[in-house]
Amino acid sequence: MKVEVKVPLFAEGATKIKIRQWLFEVGDQIKAGDNLVEATTDKISINIESPKSGFLIEKLVDEDDTVLIDQVIAIIGDLEDK
């Protein structure tokens, strides 16, 4: 089953964050809780975790893209979804 990875609300009043670095490539196996991507604002750095174990099926944004809170940035799926 495919699951969307969304940008979490990381600070009250925050609306967007910049993708700094992907830590996995499409096709890589991931465990729930693994740090999937590093992101930053002008004040803080956060890691966005994988919500489930599986494979990184698709990256929907690139490094250096600015994304909104709750925006889908990746798809995690099972082996058959690859």
C-alpha cells in the first residue's frame, strides 16, 4: 500500500520549509521512523521521517525546493509498488 509523506507542522505559525537534502534515493528500502529528508527554515533545521517501512517510490520535490506545511513530498510503498 502506498503512503504519502507530508511536511509536518514543525512550529506554531510556520507555513513553509526548504528541502535541504534527501537522505534516500528512489528504490531504497526505508524503515518507519528513518529520517527521509533534511529541511530548513531561516531559524531551524528538521528531519522529516518516513511514516512506514517500505520503499521510496517517488520524490515529488527536489533539493532546494520550498514546500508548504502538509504538502506531499514523497510516496512510500511496498515491494510490489516499485
